[in-house]
Amino acid sequence: MPTQASTNLSVSDRILAGLSKLSLVMRHESWRAAGQRGLTPTQAQILSILAGSANPIGPKEVARQMAITLGTASEAISSLVSKGLVRKATSETDGRAVVLSLTKPGVREAATASAWPASMVEAIDALPESERTGLLRGLIGMIRTLQEQGAVPTARMCVGCTYFRPNEYPDTPKPHHCLLIDAPIANSDLRIDCPEMEPAAEEVRPKLWSVFVNGQPLDNQGPGHRRSPSKSRRFNPVSK
């Protein structure tokens, strides 16, 4: 029989309990998969970050993206170098800085490390499309709030990107527009970690978020306005 405490849980409490259970599965699968390949989950994640970086990055940026100390990141990177998966080099733009790149074996290993646990993929795919899309939007909102609190590193999400035009085509299956690919996109197309993401001007980001949440198109006085997909290249990305 349920206790009084369990029946009085708020919706937030229940969501957090569910996320906790999912995190246990993710942690267990990460350790199991990485251990089979002779890596730690931290090392596997570093490979994924390097593979997804559009430009060369160094240990400090790796540590920032993973929200770990530079010492922890450096130790894991040294292990990856000794395994022949990562290469260190001097930055071409700053002779004092070190940048990291994947070796050929590292590229292959990164592709494996980036794969999500099959059990989690199956569980998400079992949800109806509408629930998957709603879950994605909810996660984007949570990440943004945690980002503003400084609890997680800056995420390369569509919302907040200079190429993103939220709700350009209201009441359509693909309501948003991405200037980078010059095409409408659906809520299910939204990315949480896009390597091509370019942050919009700081003063513009709150407006983009408000428009995204409230479902209204950007106005002519804002950072953009509605247009047909075929004509979108006539307009510049969001700027200061």
C-alpha cells in the first residue's frame, strides 16, 4: 500500500524520480560499453566531443563542455593519447595553446562511443511521435534553465542560434526555419547539440526563446520576419 508521502509527490517530484531512473540506466550502459573497449565513460565522452567539434579545441574547452575540472580532463586526455586515439598539437593561431585531434583509430572509436545505448533508443522509439516531440521540447526548456543557472555548460541548441527563426510558419507541420540549411524544420528536428550552431546576439536570445515558447512569429521590428522558404536567403541571420 502506498505511503502518504508517496501519494503527495508533486508532478515535479515524479518527473525527477523518473529522470533519476533513466540516469541510472545511462550510467550503467556507459560503464559497460566503455569498459568493453578499455575506456572509461569520461574518455569515451571526450572522443565524442572531439568528433563533434567543428574547430580544433584544447583541454580547457573539453573540460568546460563536460563540466569537469581541467585536471580530470587532462588525465583522461593523456590516457587517450597513450592509447593512440588522440593527438596533441600546437595551435596554429596561438603557439602557447594545445589543440586536440582524433587519430584514425580515434575516429573509429569515437563513432562507437557516440552511439546511444540500444535499450534507451528502443524505449524512446516506442513512444508516439507527439510524445517524443513534447519530450524534446521539455528537455530543451530544462537545459536552457540549467544553462542560465550556470549548472550545465552552454548547449549548442537551435533556440538561441543566429540561424534559427522560431515559428516562422505557424500552424504548419514544420513551423520553424533554419537559415543555415535554408529550410523549414519541425519541432522533432530541433537539435540540442548542433556543431554548426552560432550563438545569436545576447540581447536577441530572450526574444527568440519567447517566440519559440509562445508560438508567435517574429515581427518586422525583431531579429527577423516571416518569409517563404524560397526567399529566405534574402535576409541576413540574426545579428546585433
